[in-house]
Amino acid sequence: MRMYDLIEKKKRGESLSQPEIQFLVDGYVEEKIPDYQMAAMLMAICFQGMDRRETAWLTLAMEHSGEVVDLSSLDGPTVDKHSTGGVGDKTTLIAAPLAAACGAVVAKMSGRGLGHTGGTIDKLESIPGFRTALSREEFFQVVRKTGLSVIGQTGNLVPADKKMYALRDVTATVDCIPLIASSVMSKKLAAGSQAILLDVKTGSGAFMKTPEEAAKLAEEMVAIGCAAGRRTGALITDMDVPLGRMVGNALEVQEAAQVLQGRGPADLTEVCIALAADMLVLCGLAEPEAEGSETAEPEAAWGKRAEAVSPRRSGVALVRQALADGSGLERLKAMVQAQGGDPQALEHPQRLPQASCRYTVLAPADGYVTHMDTEGIGIASMLLGAGRSRKEDALDYGAGIELRKKTGEPVRAGEPLAVLYAGKERLFPEAEKKLLASYAFGPEPPSLRKHVLARVTEKGITWR
Ligand code: URA
């Protein structure tokens, strides 16, 4: 087999066979296929696409390009969650402990932020003492003790994706659905959970700008997961507006803890309840909600293991109970303690890193916030030191933005629009300019989107 012929074949729009896909993944990882040939193949895939079978073969070849994690020795149903990324997206810090409090086992590997989107590992590392680099043995110990552990990607997991993603990043081949789907799903499959819930974001702060594009990506990923024998589902959720009011690492940890104490922002709380409930449904611990209905008459699920929880209970009811009785917060505190962090910091945010400087941005006009360019808000936060423009950039954990006004809210000229936090005053002018350019104002309130737009299962998509 020659890579040249495979590039030619894909360029003509033909499907590649399973052995051909295996050849190109193995050859690239073993450095027998050079970057320039792989780049040509990736670009041909961007133009010609891949069918479902090709995408599934690519995912499996990538999954098995390195180590895979075996979670089968853990006691209880394992479930993973993945977000396609956004601004203010601290859902893992909330949904994962809620699901764990209801009996799910969440042994999760997460990533760091890059560009305008944040990363769970950076948020967790803002908690004093918290360790995200655990050995495999320590990771399993924490999961056995608390039902929950979140660590950075370790070892030689999916080396094919590491190489291919770096190449895609510099060859304008990131925004291609089969390549995104295989990249995400190869990592989720290798991480070993039996059930996988995907949170596919859509809107001005997301990769997928329209709900239709998000639906395509979600359907592709759900099909791959199910074909690989994992119970896989997706929610399509809104990222046209930042989630919650806090953007920035320690600020987001503080807001996540507020949600787990039942006093968080409504949009973030609603999305996290939906995510945690679907995690429970996918791992067999709860019944799905009838579309459009919500039940709320639960009894405590704290501490119960899989077999002890009735599978006929509604996921939303179980999760609401874990919020109300504080068991979700207790799970997060237990994980933080087990990974070396200060659990008190969750209820006493003054123990989290604080920015030394703050600056209030004032609204320039009367009216309503009619739109937010959420990517722009993420970039403003990055300019303050909360994110990285290059992988090697250092973070300021206390930096970020508190959004006082969001889309749909009324505003008066001169009122606080947002508070900026940074380590140096000189970072404020550029961030303020970017932030103000990301807001639009008008005389009428805009129509607002739902926070959870659709659910995708192997049977298809249900819009809400
Ligand atoms: N996130 C990933 O892990 N892979 C992609 O290709 C895009 C986003």
C-alpha cells in the first residue's frame, strides 16, 4: 500500500477501506508517513468527507494507537462526559459530582484550555494543592474512595490524535466533522468508561456555530460510540451566551460550588441538571425524562451504589435531590481532598487565588443586551491572563470576568456591565475594548434560546 495512492483515492471522493485507514494511522504514528502526506490526506478529507464506516474505522485505529484504560475493576457503572468547549463552561465541576452522588462512577480525564475556551484541568488546578497528575494507581484509589476523579491525560493515550491534532491546528483542517468526531471519540473510548455523554455546544462561543452543525457532529459521535459498544448520547446546549456569570479559573470554581450549594445562576444550574441526569440514564441508574416534563419527588440517593438505586427513578429527580441535600457538593469536596486540594476553598472562596486588580466596565447605552459575541468574551478573559494563546503560556488563576449583564437583560448607561480581574492594571484597556466590542445593545429585548436545545440518542435527535 502507498500513501500516495490513498491520498489520490480520497481526493477523487472515494471511500477508504478499513485496512487502508489502519495503514495511514499506524504509518503516521510510526513516522513512516511524513507530515506533508498526512496534511494532504487531512485536507482531502476536509473537502470530500468520510462516510460513517470510514469515520468509525478511523476512530478505532486512533483509539488503539496507544494505551487504553481498563476501568472494569471498578465497582459500579462508569460514565464519562465530554464538552466540545465554550466560555464559562464549568459543567464538569458540577455535573460529575452530582452524577457520582447518585451512584455513577466518574473516572475522567480532562484537558486544558486553549484560545478562547477554558479547560477543566486549569480550573481544578486553581484550587490550592489540587493535583491533576496522578499515577494510574492513585487515580483508581481516588475513584474507589469517592466515586469521582478528574485528572489530566496521562501516559501514551491516543498518540495518533496528539500528532494529528497538532498537524490539523497548523494546516486549517480542524473544522471538519469526521476529523473532530474521530479525535474526540478516540480519546473517550480509550479512557474506558462504559457510558459516554457528549455536551455539544452551539453558538457564538462554540466550535459549531449553528444548531444544525452541532446536530451533525453529535449524531456522528453518538453513532461511533454506539458502534463501539458504549452507551453514548449527546445533549446540544447553548453557547451563544457564556454559561453562568463567571469566566476564569478560580472564579469558575467559586461559581460551580455555588451551584452545588443551590445558589448558582439558573442557566448553568439547568444545563448541569440535564447533563448529570443523562449521565445517570446512560449508565442505567435512572429513567429518561419524558420530553417536556420534569419530576421532582425524590428520596436521598447519597451513597447508594448502582444496584441499590431503582432504575425507574427519574434522572432529573435524583440529581435535584443531590443538589438539595448537598451530596453533590460533598462529592466534589471529597475528590478535592483526595487529590491533595483544599476542600474548604469550595465554601470559602477567599481561600482561592485572588486577582490583585479589578476594574468595572460600564454600560455605554440604555436598553437591552441583544447579543454577546461569546468567543470575544473568552478572548477578553484570555487577555486578562485567564487563558493561553500558546500552549506554553502561564495562567493567572485569579484572572477573569464577572458578567453583570448578559443577553436579554435590561441595562442603563453607566451601570456596571462586567468586572474584570487581573494581576496587572495594564491588562485592562485591551480587555475592556474586546469586551465592549462583544456586546450589542438595542431598545427591545431579544428572543432567547433554550439552554438545552436537543437530545441525541442512537435512535435520532429530539429538538426541545
Ligand atoms: N476537540 C478535540 O478533542 N478534537 C477536535 O478535533 C476538536 C476539538
